[in-house]
Amino acid sequence: MVTFKLLNDLGVGPDATFIDVGGGESNLVDHLLSRNFSDVTVLDISSEAIAAAQRRVGSDPRVTWLVQDLLTWDSARRYDVWHDRAVFHFLAEREIDVYRSLLDRTLAPHGVVILATFALNGPEYCSGLPVHRYGAEELADVLGVSFELVASTNEVHVTPSGAEQAFTWIAARRRE
């Protein structure tokens, strides 16, 4: 799983506070728990997606489930790891500033970001919605100079229907 390779590249262990934005039904939370992560937050706009993941995972006290629109959410917490494989490529240009502001407020000093989007050769639409495609350098530029790019990789994801989707992944550390 690309996420765990990047966590290793960043030197992140299971004691880190972790938020998976747009995590919904993803099985990442299952894998984090199996690797002894003890403070995981899964945020998604879909109550149905969160409910499906909750049914699968059960009532594990190590997980906080949030049904929120990321762009209107305001957190009093700070996280060591911000993980996004499902949201950023859907954002319009005006929403990117809101996203970055939230990331800046929510990420702990020296926190890390793992961000995946559709790659430059990836699909132009997902779930009927237009997406923006990025290369690693473009994603690093979006994060800005307050982040150091630590690693990047590309992945071909195969959907449940068998379609292939090219993704760009980056791992970056806040410079503070």
C-alpha cells in the first residue's frame, strides 16, 4: 500500500495522530489499526460512507468518525499526519485556498502530508464529476514553501469495475 511506503519514507510511526480526509469507506483505517495506530480520525462528507466503514471496523475507541464537509469544517485539534487520496483533485481553484488554510491550521508543527490525486495521464472525470490532474511538482507547489517534498511516486489503481486510474502521490513535511 502506497500510504505505508510514504509513512516509512517520512519516518512516521503508530504514535502519530492521523486524519484521513475523504476517508469514507476506504479500508485505510483498518490497515492503520492493524499497525497499532492509536489515534485515527476519518472525515467524510457522506454519512453513508462513514456508516459503512464503522460497520466494518466496529466501535474501536482509537477511531473518531466525522461526517463533515471538509471545506466548512473547523478543527480545534492538530494532527501529525494529514492523508488525502479522495478530495483534493475535486477542488476548484477557489476551494484550494480554503483547503490550504485548513491544512495550515490543522497540521501540527513538523507534521506531514500524504496527498494523492489523479495523475496527469489519469481520468478527467470521477463519479461523473470533473477532476484536476497533477504531477508531483505541481502538488508540491500547491503546498507551498512551508513544506519540503520528501517523496513522490505514481500508482495505477484498479477500480472495482476493473478500470485503471493513474495517481500521483506525494509525501511532504512541514518546515517549522
